[in-house]
Amino acid sequence: MSIVIEYNPREFIKEIDKYEKKRMRFVSYRTVNFLGKQVVKDVNKKYKEKGFFKDPVPLTLDSTFARTYQSKAEVDIFPKDDKSLFTNTPRNYLYPVIGGGSPKAYETRFVKWLKANNYMNQNQYPFANKSNPLIKTIGSNKRVLPAVYADIQRALRATDSRSIKYNAQGDQIQSQRVFAMKTRFPKKAKKKQNRYRPGIYRVSLQGGSKSKTFIQPLFTYGRKPSVKPKDVTFFDLVKKSSDKNIRRIFIREFEKNEARFNN
């Protein structure tokens, strides 16, 4: 999704027709180049303000990017989206929050992997059981560490291939059997409250036993959540900075160019 903001140099310079068009194009190119840098600086500065984001990762705070063109007085401003540099690009996970995309929560690699490998239905979403000490988190909003997702993937694969023994024990997630269920279970339980919710579970031995087991949820499945967009959108931030700076930058570059030609 793109929104265009246009400015006419006639708004900034009176009797602009008396100046050489080539020189005006040069000034315009310079203006949008510096404008893009200023807007990026302003938007990222807003991101860093206390309370704008809750416990943001460092990438989020420096996620705005400007792209200019050699032959056009244009600049594109957008959250970084280079998939060769990021596995989870700011453009994807920020748009539901700052506007410009679906209000649904962005699907991470872990979510896509669960669906692709048939561990979860397409209409489901995994919610971490953060009360489980094996689910390590970081930050005030308790983001699950990437290593946890990787360990669960290893454990699911190993359990499916039966490379983990029935009575295996250990401190790591992948030390014991881990399985995923897409529906409530066991089916033989007649009452719904006696069934486990869909999700990912880890099998452990009861204390002192070599055969009796119990299960603990690592993740439970539910409906894909929606994200409440902010009152101030990405477009609002870009336009506010652009409107504030465009005249100043244009006049500055115009005067610098005129001084160069008149000397």
C-alpha cells in the first residue's frame, strides 16, 4: 500500500518561471534527497519516545528507510523490507500496528513452519505458555526467545522420527518427547472440560516413575489475534515531518544553488 504526498515548488518560490528549469530540477532532486533523510530521522525519533512502542526491539527503533531516484525528484519512505537482511522484516510486523496493512498479527517463521509441517491448522495461532519455566522470555512484554522456537522445532521432528525414547528425561525442551495436537484431546473424554486444548505439549515422567507420564503445555492454539492500530499512523508521522521540513529544505537548497551560479 502506498500513499503519495506531492509538493509544487511554486508554493515556495515566487516568479519561479524566470529561473532555468534545469537548475530548478537540480534543486528539487537535492530537496527530496535531504527531505528523505530528515523524515527518516524524525520517524525513528518518534519511535524512540517513551510509550510509543512497548518494549521495542532495537531493529524497530531504526526501521524507517528512504529510497531516492537519480532521474526523479521523488523519495519513498517505508519500514525496512529487505528479506535478504531480515527474516522478520519491520515492514511486515510493524504495519498492523502503525497502519498500512492487515490488522491481524503478523505470522512469524515459527507460525508458518507449524502450518507448513501440519502441526497446526491454518486458522490457528500459537500462544506461549509463559508460566512454563522452559519458555524463556525477555523484555517487559516477555517476548519468547528465538532459541525456544528452534528447540521446539527440533523436539517435534525428533519425536516424529522416534529418535527420543519413551522415558527420556532432560532439562532442555528437546530432551523429552514433544507433540502437537490440532484438536482437543483425548477424544474418549466425554466432557469438554476433561480434554486438553489444542497445542504443543511436552511429555515428562512422574517423579520416581520409569513409565508413568504427564504432559505440560508449551503452546496452546487459539484464533489468530488482531492488533489494535495506533492512533498515529506511519503516514501521519511521514506527512508531519515532510510538511514541516519541505519548505525550509527547498529554500536552503535554492539559495545555495543560486549563490553557486552567481559567484
